[in-house]
Amino acid sequence: MQAASGSRNNARSKSIIARCGAGRIALLALIAALAIGFVQADGLHYLSIDYLKAQQAAFAHERDLHPVATSLVFCAVYVIVTALSIPGATVLTLAAGALFGAVWGTGLVSFASTLGAALAFGMSRYLLRVFVHARFPDRVRAINTGIEREGWMYLLSLRLIPVIPSWLINLLMGVTSIRLSTFWWASQMGTLPATALYVGVGTRLASVTSLGDAVSPAVLAALLALAVLPYAARRVLGLLRRRRG
């Protein structure tokens, strides 16, 4: 019995690998190698609050000399970090507030984070969708059912819940049936409150010693309330329609 079960599992694994294709597996290995290499090379040091505070004056000097180029480079770094799911987006958001101010910083982060999330979404759909569908069909079906039932509010609510990592949402949505256009604008709307919050904290970078200083329990509670607001509004509208009927 165990030998037969093992044989079936091996056959299933080979079938999944064959369906994924050698090209996808090679690309996935390359992306993983780049991310691991970045971490092994102590790249996360450059995405820390201590490094940001130490280099803030130098960054501000470059911004004053080359404002457009500095904005473009910042966006490019943010997109890469988000697309590769490298930890550090929160520190970069604080940096946007410290370097570009609340309004321009929020605009830069909103665009760059959404573009990076869309790239991560696309890579997940290309690289992982076949494998995840074959390995966890029931779970993917359940998520697709939620998306079909709730529509864009499903993703919007996930984005508004601060305890769910953005990189996990990007990868998870990539293996579902949600459209890229819906993913884009729902992500941009859903991340905007937290983006504005962290950018605002970044304008007071001198008072921030750790990421825990950036968000208070009251702010987290407000973001959680925003997450359930679309569903509450939908229920109220449904109730009003029934009463009118």
C-alpha cells in the first residue's frame, strides 16, 4: 500500500513538473537565487531604518540636485523590492515621506507599489499558477469562489487588513482567476490608507526608532475598520433594497 501510494505521489509530482515546464522552473530558480543572494550579501542593511536615518542628509542633497532622477531611481528600487517580495517596502515608504514629503511621497509610493505588486502578480500567475492549481485545487477553488461572490471587495478588504503581508496577497492573487485590471485598481485603493500613514510617519523620521513606532494600536484598529467597511456598506444597501421591495 505504501509503495503504491509513493508511486502515485511520484507520478503526480512528475506530472506537475512537466506541466509547469522547464522554462518556468528555471526562471523561478533564478528569481529565488537573486532574492537569496541579495539577503546573503547583507542587502537588507540598505533597507533598514538605521541606514535610512544615517544617509538621510546625503539622500536629501541628491534630491535637491536631481529631483526628477531621484524620484525615478526611488520608484525603480521600490518596484524591484516589491516585485521580488524582498522585505523593506515599509522602510522605503518611510523614506518617501522623509525625502519627498507627504503629497509627492504618497503619489510615488502608490504608483511604485502597485506596479511592483502587478509584476509580482504576473510572475506568480506565470510561474506558480499551474503548480498551485495542481497541488491545492480545493483551496484555489474556494478562493476563486470568494472572488466571484464578493468581486473587487474581496481583494480590497485583504489590502486594508494590515496584518496580512502585501507580498503574500500578490502571490496568492496571481494563482486565482482575478483580472489584472481589477487587481491593479483594487490594490491601489486598498493600499492608499496605509501608504499615506507610513509616508506621514516618514516626514517625522527623526522620531522613529523602529517599525513598531510607525503604527499605533489605534491606527491598526482604524485600518481594520476600513477593511470591513465595504462589506458593511454592501449589507446596508442590500437591506435597503429589500425594504423597498
